Amino acid sequence: MIRSLGEAGFRPGLHGGRVWKSTFWLMDYLAGDPVAPGERVIEIGCGWGLLGIYCAKAFKSRVLLTDADADVFPYLDAHARLNGVSVETEQVRFEAMTDSHLARCDVLLGADICFWPELESQLRRLVRRSSEIGVGRIILADPGRATFMRMAESCVEGLGARLIEWRSATRAGSAGYLLVLDRRRR
């Protein structure tokens, strides 16, 4: 099915042509600190959307999957159908995420999305805005690129986020970092 989408001309161009290891690190993390049923999740830079699909399936979350590249959505739709879940999608870049997007969100997730220098400042602003608007949890994963580490350090210092070194429980030799900003009332 996936091969046929490529043959039909759908070729993601912004690195959304596969599932990245950091997606699985976030799934591992959420398995131990789950999303509450019915919470509203936005996955930014979703690519094929497996992280958001996982939240919809495992936690019965309401999910909005966003990406700048429209060619990822046929892959995402196929995976959602295969997993028997319904998700919303929207083509939107990080810098175009509106306050109304964020105000409808309880959990903001992103995996392997800070790979270009300009994304560092865009994500830093998006995390800050999300925190100010009241998003309860923001969790981003990355293999440890310099752009991500600078953005994460800024969020640790300025917002009280935590930077966690993560080693996958399910994939040998797979390690990276999670940036976690948790504002939930406990």
C-alpha cells in the first residue's frame, strides 16, 4: 500500500518519507506517562502520523496531525485506516500555527522536527507560545542535533522544561533526547 502511494506520485519532500526513531521514543515515553482519554493532541511535523495515530488508538485521544508537506497526508490516511482510527489533518507550518490551534490542545508532540537552523527559532517560539496559552504538556524528541539541543536548552532555562536522555526500550542502539514541558495540575 505504501509503495503504491509513491508510485502514484506522492513523494514527501520535507523529510516526511519515513518513520523516524524518535517517534518510537515518544511512544515509549507515553506508554509510561499516558495521554488521558479524550485529551486533544496535536502532532506537529507529523510526517506519516504514527505518533498521533498511536495516541488516538492507545489513549482514545482527539488528534490533529499537522505537517507543512501535503504529500505526507495520503501515507498518514493509509496508516490511520490500517489502525482503525480517525484523526484530523491540516497542512500548516510551525510559524503559521495560530493561537486558536494551540488553545484547542492539551498535548503538543513532535518527533525529529528540528533539523534545519531556521526550525530552531520557530520551534522555540512555538513552545513558548504553547506554554503561555496553557498547553498542558509539550514533548519533543530528537536524536540530539545541535539545533534541537540549543532550542531545548533555551526551553530548560526559560520555561523550566526538562531535557531527558532517552534510550529506547524496544530498539537496540536507539537513543536520543526528549524535551518535556509538563504544566498539568496534579
